[in-house]
Amino acid sequence: MSYSIEFNNVSKRFLLHKDRRDSVQERVAGLLRPRPQPEEFWALRDVSFQVARGESIALVGHNGAGKSTALKLMTRILEPTSGSVRLNGRVAALLELGSGFHPDLSGRENVFLNGSLMGFGRRDMERRLDEIVDFSGIGQFIDMEVKHYSSGMYTRLAFAVATSVDPDVLITDEVLAVGDEAFQRKCLERIFSFRQQGKTIVFVSHGLDTVRTLCDHAVWLEHGQARLVGGASEVVDAYLAEVNRQEAVVLRQRGREAASSGDSSMRRGSREIEIVQVELVGASGGDQVVFQTHEPLTVRIHYIAHQRIEQPVFGIGINHESGFLIGGPNTAFAGVDIAFAQGAGVVEYAIARLPLLNGRYAASVAAYDTTMTHPYDHHDRLYPFTVHSSRGDERFGVTALSGSWRT
Ligand SMILES: Nc1ncnc2c1ncn2[C@@H]1O[C@H](COP(=O)(O)OP(=O)(O)OP(=O)(O)O)[C@@H](O)[C@H]1O
Ligand SMILES: [Mg+2]
């Protein structure tokens, strides 16, 4: 097997120098003490993976996980502290914003400079210039100094240059995050066509659906360590599950704090009926706080009626995090007649296919008297939850309209 890229037990250490704004006193005192050693920080620790020729691989992980550092090692902007990084073939890289171009040179001059760094003469790049300007859509700004470019313009030109030189390996770091929708699509098309031509692709993105469709394999970096190396879908699923798990911990904590805060705006009522527990039940059948669009969601309300209450009304509400109420069904509106409540009981509101899209929401629950004017117990937005949409779902707004198209 011929590898394009090999990471063998790669570690990268940065030395963090303490800030130097010490006072005069501290400096004088410092003369008597040994200088403090710079703190060390391991951005990557013992990371190993291989990328075969023609394969596309993604690096995923939280902010600061070490993804960009790994790319800089591939492009030799950085050297590993230990271990080895091998790379075969001509590499074109589109790294973080601000690297790659000289700010005081014009776009045009940077095209030639970049070309020469990759071994292409002026004449070679002249032949490519029209195509580069055309793809980037940069127009007459090609003759402006790039320090005056917007981040979108900068990225457009950088991507056009990097992909114009027929590289064997294309390395991109979060390019898609900066461009607008149209440009993102153009970039993706080009990356896909590179893939079809058998080029090796290294892709860093927080766009996990794209990772899934574009990449064969993925490396999940966590605090500088490779937590999982494997098939792209498998790694993305595992990473998402962990992100969701961490988010659930935070959401549950927030819900508990709100419920026990005693804040009367969040919980009000005379408590003849007391809501003692609320569960948001998903496809797994258990209480959860992270849902997928179109997953079932049941709001389960456990209550205790401390006395016999005739014809109570139970309701729920779902608010978007921005505050607006998306829906507020109750048993009375639905014509569900509850003769009376006494002692412990459970009421459920079941949504077969949750229509909510990507976002943060909060559920409310309430028990009211039959006129719906007197609250026994009203928990206002005490149950936060998150919805993730996956590929194939609608992407704009808060609800999936789920209509069908005819053409
Ligand atoms: N030159 C440097 N000196 C000191 N620390 C650095 C340096 N470059 C990166 N780091 C640190 O290394 C860690 C990894 O950074 P890196 O940029 O690789 O993360 P990342 O995974 O690309 O994150 P993001 O998703 O935010 O882009 C961070 O904690 C960062 O502060
Ligand atoms: Mg980064």
C-alpha cells in the first residue's frame, strides 16, 4: 500500500511563555529567583494514522483539539516534537485564514508567489490566472492588496489558487465556514471532483454531514490525542454521541438549577395538583435531552393530586430558545376529558415525528383547573432540550414543513 500521508507517533509541544507585563517589583524580585520555566502544552500527543493514496480523510474534534496543528505538521509549517510525519506528492494547502498570503501584496502578486512556492514559474501561473480569477469571483479586486480583502474574498482566492495547481494532496482547514452558501457549494464540487480524480484529500470541518459524504475515513482528535480512527460515518457518529452526551449533562444541570431556584416566574400555581417529575422520552424509550428531527418525543408528566380535582386540564408548551412559543397543546383543546385527578398519576403527550429542526428549545408543562385560568402547577420552560437535524432534513427555520414538491 502506498501512503500519501503517514503520522507515526506524532507529538507536538508548544512552549507557552508567561506574559511579560510584570511590575518593576516583580522584575527586581525575579533577579533573585530563577527565571520561571515556560509552561509546556502538548497540542498533539502520540498520534498515528495513515492516509492511502486517493483516500479522503477528515479530522474532527472540538475547538483546540489539535486539528489545525496536525495540518501544519503535514505542510511542514511546523515540525513534530517527536514522531514522524511523511507526505508523498505535491501538496496544496488551504490553512487557517491569514496564512499563505502576504498581506501587502496584491491578489495577483500572491498568486505568483504561491505558485512559485509550489514550484510553478510565472508563465505557468499566468496560464492559470484567468481560471483562478474566474473561480474566485474576485474580479478587479485581484489587483488590490489582500490585507483589504474580506475574509470571504481571501478564502475564495486562496481556495482557487490551492486547487488550480493540480496537487496530489489537497489539505483544507475549515474553508467552507467562511464562504457564502454559493461559494461553499462551488468548493465542495471541486473537492468532490478532486476526489474522483483520485487525489488525496485531508479535510477539517465542523460540518459533520459533509465529512460523512466526502470522506472515507476520519480521525477524531480530543485534547491532542486520537480518540478514534476509522470509517468516516462511524467516527462522526461516535463523536456526535459524545458531544450530545456532554451537552445533555449541561442541559440537565441547567434544568435542575431552574427547577430548584424557587423563581416564581418559572414555577407558579397553588399545588393542589403538583407536578413531581417530567421526562422527555425519545426513540430510545428513555429520558433524554438531545433529539433528532423526526424522532418520536413524548412529554411524560408525573403528578400528585393532593385532593380530588374535578376535570383538570394538562398542557405542555414548546418554546424556541429565542423565546417564541412554537406550540402549546392541552387536553382541553384536544377534547380529552379527564373526569378527575386524585393521588399519583401520569399524563403523556406523544409526538410521533418531532417536526423541529436544529436548535435549542425548552418544554413547559402545566396542570390547570377546568377553566384554564387557575394554575395548580405550571413549570415554565424548565425542560431544555436540543434538536439536531441530519442530512435529508430541511435546514432553514425551526420546523420541518414536510411538504412535497411537484415539478
Ligand atoms: N503556536 C502555538 N503556540 C502555542 N499554542 C498553540 C500554538 N498553536 C496552537 N496552539 C494550541 O494548540 C491547541 C490546538 O490548536 P489547533 O489550532 O490545532 O486546534 P483546532 O483543533 O484546529 O481547533 P479549532 O477547531 O478551534 O480550529 C490549542 O490549545 C492552541 O491554543
Ligand atoms: Mg483549527
